[in-house]
Amino acid sequence: MNRNAIPLASALQLSGLPRPNATHAVGGHGLQILLGLLGLAVGFLYYASFRENSPALVQALVGSRLYATWHLPTFLRPILSSFPSFIHVFAFSLLTIGIVGRPGIRPCLWISLGWTGVNVLFEGLQGLDHAAFLRFMAALPVRFDAFTAFVVGGVFDMGDVLAAVAGGVVAFVVSAFTNGKGEDHAA
């Protein structure tokens, strides 16, 4: 326990100033952060369980596949193959909203739209002519090898775009409910 915390609390009480709420002092909303972290955990487990080429972090922690004998059922593949796009937008939108600390409805909307836009932009880049993209990236004075590999190694999928939009919508709805059922605090 910080010894300075008790005199500060006493000083605030004597001054008549309200004691700050710890959630607001830290700048985060715990439930939104928790939901965002749970979303990241679900995404991690999805990659570790079902994706042949998992991101480097997943491979470093659990190897190439957590359960090598698990495969997505055929009837679920069209739906669940885009799940990472959904969960990425959902989780990072809620984490950002939680860290910002209970913003109003409009900031929640902009944050959700921002993460949706990032995913849609990256998905769109994967639909570019790869040879032209490689020439453009080679002409830059700084190398972005991981980014270039991501774009060239990916394939544009409209299902991923729709999943990213759905993730943004769900994150916005969740943030509206966790922010006080739609009140605009920062209008």
C-alpha cells in the first residue's frame, strides 16, 4: 500500500473535494476492457486450434497448432473462416473504448468505425495487384517486411469485410450498453 495515499485521501476529505473514482482516474472502464481481453483470448484460441499458419505470437506460445487433429466442420467453414476479422474489430474496439474510459456514444461509434476501417483497409490491400504492391513497397526508403508479407500472403475475402463490419457493430452495441444504456456522456 502506498503510504502517501492515506494523507492524500484525508486532504481531499478535509478540502471538501470529492474523492476521485479509481476507474476514472486510471482512464478505463473495466467491463469493456475485460470483454476486449476475453475477445482476444477467444481469437488466440481460434488461431491456435484451427489455423494452419497462425500469427508468430501464437506459434511462439503453442507451436504451429494447439490441437493438430482439430478441423473446422465443413458446414461451419464459410462462417467461421472470417471469425478472426470479427473478433479483431470487436476486441480492439472494446479495449480502446475501455482505455479511453467510458466515452459518450459518438466516440464509441468513431472508435468502432476506426477499427472496422483498419480491418477493411488491410483486407482491401490484400486484393491489390501483388506485383505492383511489391514494386511500390520496394521503392520506399524504409522496409516494411512483415507488412508486405501480410499483404502479399493474404487473399481478399468479402466474408472478412462483412465480419469486420459485424464486429464493429457488435462492439458499438456492447459499448452503448456498458456506457449507461445509450446516454451520450461526452456530447
